Amino acid sequence: MINPIIAANWKMHKTIPEAVKFAKQLKKEFPEPGDVDIVVAPPFTALRPVMEVLKDSPIHISAQNMHWEEKGAYTGEISTAMLVDAGCEFVIIGHSERRTLFGETDGMLNRKIRAALKSGLKPIFCIGETLEDRESGTAFEVIQKQIKEGLNNITSDDIKQIAFAYEPVWAIGTGKTATPLQAQEAHRFIRETIATDLGYAHASKTVIIYGGSVNPENTGSLMDQPDINGALVGGAGLDFESFAGIIKISKR
Ligand code: 13P
């Protein structure tokens, strides 16, 4: 049985007071560990203050990005040690906004995943096709390449530490969710692709979460799918009531 992950990716939103307020509400509403792992991914500035609020709670903290080098002259970048120091347990790697707006390639993401694993951070590795890929019938080819290149030279034991997030680019921030069946089909394909490295016994325990216009209304039908193990929530994860609603529905 897989514990689903429900994660809020706050992207470039929330000042420290806003992030702390949300974290306090979350801690009050979900004080005990449950059968859903709750994760919040604040912006860098709010990581430590959010950690101070959540340190004695079951809620986990994720960073949204990182650099693969341990230290050095990389102005504007952040290292894994800094993230661990700030209280992170997870790190989102390869979000489509990083890939498309900031030029991150599969090779760079592979270096990031390896550095994250080395530092003990658990990667939430994002993959997903564009609308163009889907319409031209190459969606699965694109996803397969992202997985193969992202996981290049990573051992099976390390792959077991990774959670995958299927985020079709055309569904992010657009209000267009993949239908539960479209998402299930992609999640199944991702699990099969991972199984070529890990074998089915382990791939069946890999957490694969869905992201792209998730909200309290569509969570139930997505979570009903056998290969969907949670959600990576953008817009609806900025509002406490919506995010709490998504968590409660996922606990069924
Ligand atoms: P939305 O939920 O706003 O579509 O964003 C999804 C996302 O990018 C989460 O990482």
C-alpha cells in the first residue's frame, strides 16, 4: 500500500508572513500523521520560517529547485546542504517551468537528481509532455526520454527514493485537467518505464503523483485511478481551504 503524497507547490508566491500563516493553519488542521503525506514547497525565503512552524508536525517541506554543485561561484543558486539546513526533506526537480522558462535540460536534471540523492533529499521528479507532443502522438516517447535521461546512471536503490510527478504541460495553470483516464494511462506508462529499471515489484511501490489544474472538485476522480498516488498542486495549493479540501478527499 502506497501512502499518497499531496504537495502544494507555491511557486513564486507568498511572503514570509503569508507562508507562516498557511503553515500554522495546516498544522492545526492536520496535527497527526495520517495515510496521506502532506508536503509544502514554499519559496526559498520562507523555507526556514515554515520549518520553524512545522518542525514538530507530520507535514513535510520541499524546495522547488536546487543546484547540483555543492558550493562555489554560482550567483543566485542554492545548494542541497542549504536546503537540508533550512528543513527540506524533498526537492522538486524538473518542473516544466524550469525546463521551458529557464532552459533546464534532461542532462542538468540528471545532475540535480544525483546531487539531491547524495545529500539525502528526496527528489519529486517532474515529467510531462506539451500540447504539441500530445497532438502529434509523441507524448509517451517524450515522457520516456525524460525518465531515461533524468535517471541516467542512477542505481535502482536510489531510484526507489524518487517520487515522480506527471504534469502534462498543457494542464498546468490552464484549468484543463487531464481526464482521469488520460492521467491513468500516462501514470501506467511511467510505472512500466520505471519497472524496466526496478522490476515490477518495486515499481508498483513507486509514488507517481499528478499535477495540472488539480482542485477539490477533480481530486476524487483522479485519486480513484490505480496508478495515481497523489497530487502536485499549484494554484489550488495557495488557498488553505482548497488545499485542505484536496487532502481530505485524498484520505478516503
Ligand atoms: P496548477 O495546479 O496551477 O495547474 O499547477 C500545477 C503545477 O505546476 C504544480 O507543480
